[in-house]
Amino acid sequence: MTVKFGPPGKVLVEESRRAQLLVVGRHGEGGFLGTSMGSVSKACAAHSVCPVLLVGQEADDLP
């Protein structure tokens, strides 16, 4: 395992150069459930070299 330091969006986009698929959680800005994706997800979707899979949490799955 490798630990990377820096802004999450930038680090993940850099890592996408060596990846076949980037899987990113879709938390949403400010934690609001109605927001489709947060700033890190947006950066990855816009700038990643490989395909990006955004994974969210369904309202029924929340505690």
C-alpha cells in the first residue's frame, strides 16, 4: 500500500495516469444528500486519464 499526500483531487488525477479505473465515492458538497457529487468527484470526472466510476449511497442504505 502507498500513502499519497496532497489535495485529494489532484492526487487522484495523477494516480489515474497509471490506473485502468478510478472508483470515487460521491459524497456531495457540504454533505447534502441532494447534491450529486463533491469537488473531488468533479475533479476526477473532469480530468482523469482513465474511466471514473462514481459510487453513491442510496437514501435507503443510510443508517
